[in-house]
Amino acid sequence: MNTQPLILTAPAKLNLMLRILGRRADGYHELQTIFQLLDYGDTLTFRANTSGEIQLDCPGVDLPAQDNLIFRAACLLRQQAGKPALGATISVSKVLPAGGGIGGGSSDAATTLLGLNHLWQCDFDLDTLAELGRQLGADVPVFVRGHSAFAEGVGEKLTPIPTPPRWYLVVKPDCHISTAALFSDSRLTRDSAAITLAALRDRRLDTHWPGEYAGNDFQPLVENLYPEVRKAREWLSQFGTAQLTGTGACVFAGFEPEASARNALEQLPENLAGFVAKGVNESPAHKQLAKFAATV
């Protein structure tokens, strides 16, 4: 067991495109989306031990430990390893807002699986960790695998795909949106046409592709239910094409170069929160874990 502290970034994600193709017989929905990872996220510090206890320090999160995805991920990994004596202390510095559609909880869970798999020397491969992640949430596997990707099914069928280097301004209005409530709403559009990975690759996801493929099928419903999301997107639209990510509430726009995104952020109204981040093809957590493994 490695007892040295391990610090990893749990990155945010954006959905550059999100289509709902239909409802499946099991009640889940067939989706197509493009996950864009960002170089910005929560910071998790892991310390492994043999106490058999998992202690979680997550300031600002009003949630019992047993309901926190970080705690659940650690327990699931330990169960899979069959080693009840494994323990850890996990400290979290949160910057990603809950209910924002940028994957904060899912990314924290995935980063926990990656970090403790290394410290506890479980030696599970990414396929095994991704399957464990899927049990925790549909968005967890993309963070486990650590690459921006085209996703199908309920989000579990992932194909890494390169995205262009862009900077994003992400804006969060003051509201929290329930994903479950949106999926069950009768007004949600569920009949979008599928696109092919080949079509995306032909366009190379360059700066012109959003006119053809961008959009989020949740956006009309979310903006109907939460006018503050619509107002945030309309404000952001003055700087470029803006849209909802995930099931909201965050909206985003892409910029080239970084200075343009920073300039827009400086004009952000006081009732909105926001941050600027760079889109990346590889998760910072994967890079940090590889560097840590090489030095110990």
C-alpha cells in the first residue's frame, strides 16, 4: 500500500452536443453526446491506511457521507477488492457547483476510483473501474477513462475523439436542476435523429461544426422551467454561440483565444457565477496520476 498523499484534479465536463434519440424498454433513454473535458475542477487529496475506515472531509457539501458519491465510490472499490481492512482519508476542495450539468459529483467519484485503485494497489484496469463507475452514475465512466469522447447508449459507449483547442466560459445561474425530474417530464423531446461518428470525424470537430451538430435537447425544457437559465444563456450569447450543458443549470460558450473568454468573464453580471477553462483531450487526473506513479 502506498501511504503517500495523492492529489488529483476531478475535472469538469461540457456536453458540446446532447441528443435524446428515444426511451428504451427499461425506462432509460438512448443518448448521443460529446463530452469535452476541461482543465478545471475539484481537488481531491487521498491518504491510504489500514484502519478499515473511510473518512471524508468535504466542506460546503450538505450531504451525509454515505450518500456522497466519493464515499460510495471508495466503498464500492474496497468491496470489489475484497479487502475490508483498506482505509483512507479523503479531503475535497470543491469549486464545481452541484446541479450544474458539468459532472462535479461524477468526476469526484471517478477520481476516487482512480486514486484509491493506485494507493490501495488494487491493480484494476480501466475497464473494471469504468464498470464500477457505471454503477454509480451514467457520467462516471467518461471521467474514469479520462478522454474527451463521443458517447452513445445511456452514455456508457465511449469513443475517444479529439476536440479542437478552445477556451470556454461557463456560467452558472442561481438554481439547482433535478435530472430525474427532467427525464420524466412529458414535454421532453425524445425523437432526435442520430448522427454518426464518421460524420463528426469528417468535420474534425473544427470551429464550424457547431452550426450543424451543436445543441442540447434538454435546453428548451430547462429554459421553460427555469427562466434564469434562459437569461444567463441570452447574456452569454452576445459573445458567441451559447448553450446548456448536460441537464443544466450551467451554460457555456467557446472562445479563441483565451483573452476573449477572460474579457467576457470580467463583464459577468453580479447575479451569475462563472469560470474560464481550457478544453483538453486528456483528463488532468490521468496526467497527475501518471506523474505520481513515476516518482514513487
